[in-house]
Amino acid sequence: MRTSLRLNFTALGFLFAGALFMARGMAEGKGTMPKGRDRRAAAGMLAVAAALFLTAGAFLMAGD
């Protein structure tokens, strides 16, 4: 499997996990933005997903 494809799948996993943390925080917070640990976890996972997507794009441009 190509490295860029593997990175894209990993990024999708982090994106899905970040969305789950956001949804969990919104459900427990009565429809508002998540608080505390859920917000930090979601922000971290979404940042990792963005970095992985950028890295996968770089591998594609490099001819992976």
C-alpha cells in the first residue's frame, strides 16, 4: 500500500475520533461546545488529522 494512501486512512481515523469527541462533548454539554478534556482531545485529534493530510499530499507531490 502506498505511503500516501496509508497516511490518508490514518488521518481519516483521527478525523473520525476527533468528531466523536466533539459529539460526545456536545451531547453532555446540552448542545454547547465541549468543555475541558473533550475539547482538548478533539482539538488535538483534528490537528493531527490536518497534519497527516498535508503530509500525504506532500508524498503524492513527491511521486509516491
